[in-house]
Amino acid sequence: GAGVSQSPSNKVTEKGKDVELRCDPISGHTALYWYRQSLGQGLEFLIYFQGNSAPDKSGLPSDRFSAERTGGSVSTLTIQRTQQEDSAVYLCASSPGGAVRDEQFFGPGTRLTVL
Amino acid sequence: GDSVTQMEGPVTLSEEAFLTINCTYTATGYPSLFWYVQYPGEGLQLLLKATKADDKGSNKGFEATYRKETTSFHLEKGSVQVSDSAVYFCALNGNDYKLSFGAGTTVTVRA
């Protein structure tokens, strides 16, 4: 079946612009996660959605970052007023139910470059 | 908080050599432990996992044993192939759903 998909695969933007990154999780998965992979910080958790519960936003690095999940499926990560330090690969993952022992299935990522 | 420390590499090996990548962790309670692999140009894939002490995860010839007494989850493969060239990440999931990752180890296998 189809895996997690993300778009765009690459995004180049100018400092100060806003960007939107999209994630389509595996059908039927109730849990959705965003992570960031950068040279200096490795892989970091950003935000977690589980069903209709309020998201855990504890990993978002600043208030320029926000995310939403519509209809319990597609998610959009928005970065406002991008900075050069936002350059990274943004990874989305989903899992069947969000349990600690569940495998998280990752998408291919969106490579963001802020000039 | 939860953390993972792994050998950073890079590691370069010849085909059929033995591979080991060390991973140790710090966590409260009883975390689940994972090894993820990222092949060139591809996304992260789960390689193997173990959810309780003394469990052994295995897949594609790779093995790792959950050692609570040494808080370790070392990855091993007895005979590597060129196709095993990738970046390997050790990760844990503690009392919540967030994965905490190690820094990743780049492995290159030469023919």
C-alpha cells in the first residue's frame, strides 16, 4: 500500500518568506509526527497529533512554526518569516495508534533551503 | 530527559566484514528501542526493534539485543554487503510517543 508522502520534496525560499510543507499519512493511521533533521541538531521531534486530541507542540523551536491536521488525515507544517537556521530536512511520520511500541513510518522528507 | 548516544563514524568496511555500531541510552522506565536505517536518497526505515529487556531484534542479517544492565542496544551484522551502505540511527521511545534519536552513523561498504 501507499506509504507516507510529503510535498514538495525540495523547497528553496528567501529569508523572511513563509513556507508550507505537506504530509499525507498512511491511510488509517491515527498518529502523525513531524521531525526535523539538520546538520547541527540531528533528528529532533517537532509536533505530534493523535486523533482528535490537542496536539503536542512541545518540540516546535519558535512561534514561527505551526502545524495543523485537517480531518484527522493530511497535515501542514507552516514556517513563517523563515530564517537560515530553518534549513533542514523536515520528516513526517505516522503510526497506527500512537502507542510507545508502535513503529513510526517515515515519509521521504522535504528538504528546505533558506537563502 | 531521554537521550541516545551512538558511535558517530564514519565507518568504512570491506564486503563480508563484521559490523558493530554501539548505542547506549538514558531513559526513565522501560523504553522501546529501535534501529532505523536511511539508504542514500531514501527516507528512514525501521530496521529492527526490541520492546523489553533481553529481547533481540533481527532483520536482514542485523541483530541487536536490549541490555538493560548496560543500557545498550548495539547493532551487529556478521557479513556486510555493499547494499548495507547507509546511515544507521539508534532511537528510543520512552514513556511517551516521541522518538529520541542518536546522531547517526554513516556506514560505507567497499566491494
